[in-house]
Amino acid sequence: MASDSHHPTKLRSRDWFGKRDRWGLAHRAWLRAEGFSEHVFDGKPVIGICNSWSELNNCNAHLRQVAEAVKRGVWEAGGFPLEFNTISLGEMLMKPTTMLYRNLMAMEVEECIRAYPLDGVVLLCGCDKTTPAQLMGAASVDVPALMVPGGPMLSGMWHGRELAAGTDVRKMWEEVRAGRLGEEEWCEIESCVSRSAGHCTVMGTASTMAGLAEGLGMTLPGAADIPAADSRRLMIAEESGRRVVDMVKEDLRPSCIMTAAALENAVRLLMALGGSTNAIVHLVAIAGRLGVNLPLSLFDEVARTTPVIANVKPSGKFLMEEFSYAGGVAAVLKEISPLLHLDALTASGESLGENLKRAACFNREVIKPLNEPLFPQGGVVILKGNLAPQGAVIKQSATSPHLMKHRGRAVVFQNNQDLLARIDDPDLQVDENSVLVLKNAGPHGAPGMPEWGHLPIPAKLLKAGVKDMVRLSDARISGTSFGTIVVHISPESAVGGPLAIVQDGDEIELDVPARRLELLVSTAAIKTRLAQWKPPAPHYTRGYGKLFLDHILQAHEGCDFDFLRGADREDGQTPLERYPNPAL
Ligand code: FES
């Protein structure tokens, strides 16, 4: 068996496979049951391919094929690839929300990497939460890791016009509710909107998080946005397989890449992309694993000095396929490079600045120049006020200009069921100036902080031509959403945040330019109402749900579990060294 002398650092896998004793034989022999010859144990770095493939998750349905391409690269570079699965979080089918399970997946990723004989990992992600979950897990275990996102689906196409997943379906459903679109057309749309594997076609959460993974330096340059069905997706997967073997030799770990500077680059990129509000929660959670303080105030500061230049739905006009052909995330990074920390180290082994030398923009309609942006300020901004003492979030790039400053009377829904039961009631006391308020939709209240924040416009107002209203909640929204929607109100109503005591008819003031969200009720009345408030019954009393409720942090803290913050690095000691096998 070869020595490990050609590796500057000891391979973790040698603790399992490099010994001549009974346990060494057992570890090798049991794996040889899969048909591997003795040569795979000759000192090759063992590369785990952490796959979130699942038939329950259409966005990630092609990742077995991507994994095969990664394996080719790993073998070619002298590594030994072993693919493993974790839970997969499919945004469409998983209920009540994938956000309830992001931390569970992050735990699984972290513990699988730690417990198995892996020297490096390639992370295969796609649908919204799979990307942050893998980054969080990889950050905490801190074994060399490289991400390969699955890429977006082909653009939706119906009657010769493009259809955006999520965004256009929402718009068309409003047309159906308003009686302007018929049953037959609605059925046709079903087969035209989601045309291949891959994640949603707009700058929603999945596209945003894949982009931020590249901005953080955790992918090879250009990996974020190649369409799932494009052969170049497999080419970059193969290249990533080759690269991760070198990362092991260089001992290039997530903590060397996802530094404070890299996280600030990611926040900057989020703004320039007009990306999803969900990315704020995820970036704060990732930073928490790395011991980096990423306060909401930093997002707002960066938003004020970063224009939106990606002309992609829901903030702009194009879809991810066109965005990728225009140069994609790499071209956006290049355009905003004067605002970035270009010396940040990336998974390529080179700095971000070096990577960007090869980036170019091929369509100025899709990726705007820095001096002619789509919006002069970042898409996502942070609000504060007596209704959101720890902050709230609004995507100003998808907001109606006439509602950026607005005062209106609250129409309150106690929870999602209440909303569904009454929103289309012809007797609902609501007009276009009302502020729709949804309570009990946060991490504890919903549970899991689902994407319920896109409250529907009441049908009677839709029919009257109202297209947008101010809407508030402690929920999240899909990255595909649009409209004047305030979300992530923190603390949430279910733990006694001020949102809990808003009543029908209360006046609320939203002032996006001033970053204010105020309940125009006297401080004394707020105090009295809060003193009388009683928390709702918990959703779970056992199992994972109870663990979630006992340990979930609020939105401004990233919704991680309190006990998962920080890392548990090995400092050279694998689980086998710490907990040796029993003696013979
Ligand atoms: Fe998976 Fe939209 S449903 S990214």
C-alpha cells in the first residue's frame, strides 16, 4: 500500500483504509463488496459526492448524471469517488415548508462528512434550501469541499411566449381568479412551465443561492448558472471532480474560502442580482457556522451602494437561460468588481480577481453596466421600526413605486387558515389602501417560516384592477415573488413580537426610502396589548418538530438551531482516532 508522503496533510481516509490490522481489512473488504479492486486503497484521496438527488425533487432530478461526470474527474485526477445521498428538500412537494428541514439537511451533510472516511467532498445541490444546507454543513465540518449547483431548467414556453416558473404562474393565477384566463389555457400552462430538470428559471432563491455559492468562492468560476440540460453542466462537474482532488492536497477548506470578505462579496452580489430575500436568512446562517458576524445592518449598508444590474425576473425581464448565455454570475461579478474584495481565495485555488479576468458579458440588455443599472440601489433592503424591532425585509426592486411610502389601515389575518378562509370574502372590509397583515407565519408560528408572505390580493380588488398592495408578515416569500411585500418581521408574532398585537383598523406606515416600518399606535397601548398577549399552542410536542421549536433562532439570526452555530473541526483527529474501534 502506498505511503501518504505525497500528501502535505494526512488523509482522513487512511485511518480507515491505511491500516494492516483486522479493522483495516474489514473497512477495505466491506467496501470491496461493491466491486472495487485493491488499487482504490493505494493512498488515493477519497472524495465524497454529496448528492441531493431525489425523484421527489424535480429540481435535483438530474444530479445522478452530474455525479457521474464528477466521478470521471475524480478518477482522472487520482482520487477515489464515493457518492452518497442525503435528504433532499423539494420546494414544491415538501410540506409545510422545506425551511422546516434546512437545518436537518445541514446536520445530515455535516455528520455524513464527519463520520465517513472522506478527504474531500463535492456538494451537488439545486432546489432552494439544498444549497444553503450543504454550505452550512460543509462549513461546520470544514473538510475540503467544492459545490456543483444543478443549474436552472429550460425557460418555460407557452403560445410562443416565455413563462417564468413561479413568477408567471402567480401572475396567471391572478388572471384566472379575475376571470381573464380560461380553464383550457390554465391546463396548457401546466405542461409548458417546467420543461426540464433543474431549478426555477428566475432569480429566485435557488438561482440566487447558486450565484452566491460562486460569489463566495465555493464553486469553480462559471458553475452557478449553466442550464441543467446544457452539456457544459456536465463538463464543469467533471472539472470540479478533478479540482477537488487538488483541493485535498492543498488542504483548501471551506473556512479558508468563506471568510468575512467572501461573505461581504456574497452580500454585494445578492444586491447586484436583485436576488431572493431568502438569501439573507441563509447567508446569516452560513456566517454563523463560520463565526462571522453578518448583521442585517450590513445588508442595508451594502444595498445602498450596490445597483441591481441583472435584468432577470422577478425584478427584471429575462430568464436564467438568457442570463447564463449573457455571461451569468461571473459577468455580474466582473461588472461589480470595483466593489468587491478581489483577493478572496476561491475553490479554484486562485483569487476572485484572478478568476474574473476570464469573465465577460455578451448581452448588455441582460447584464447592465454598472453606470446604467436596472435600479440604482440593491434589490433587498432592511426595515426597522416599532413593528420590527429586530428588522424586516422588503425586495424594493420588485415593489410598486407608488407604494414605497404608504400609510394604510391594517386588515389582520390571525394565521394562514384565517387568510385562506376570508381573503376572497366579498364582505371583507378592505380597499386598495389597506395593509394586509398575516400573523403566526414565522419559524415558531407557522411552523418553519414558510413562503406564505405573498398574501393574495382579495378577489374583489383584483377584479377592480388592483395589482399590488402593501402586505406584511413574519413569513418568507419565494424568490419568484413580486409586489410590495414586507417579510421576515422579527421577532415573529408567535413569540410575542409586536406583530402579535396588531389589530384590524390600526394604522401602519411603510417608508422604504427611510427604511421604516411603524405601527401608528401609542407606546402605552402597545405595552398594554403585549401584556395581555398569550402565545399560541406549540405545533409539535415530539420528534424533529419539537427539536425545531426548542432550538430555532429568529429570522434576523438566520433561523439556524442555537446549538449548530459555529464549527466542530477535527484539528487533525478523525472520529476513528477519537473513538477507536474495539480491540481484537
Ligand atoms: Fe426547486 Fe423552484 S421548486 S427551485
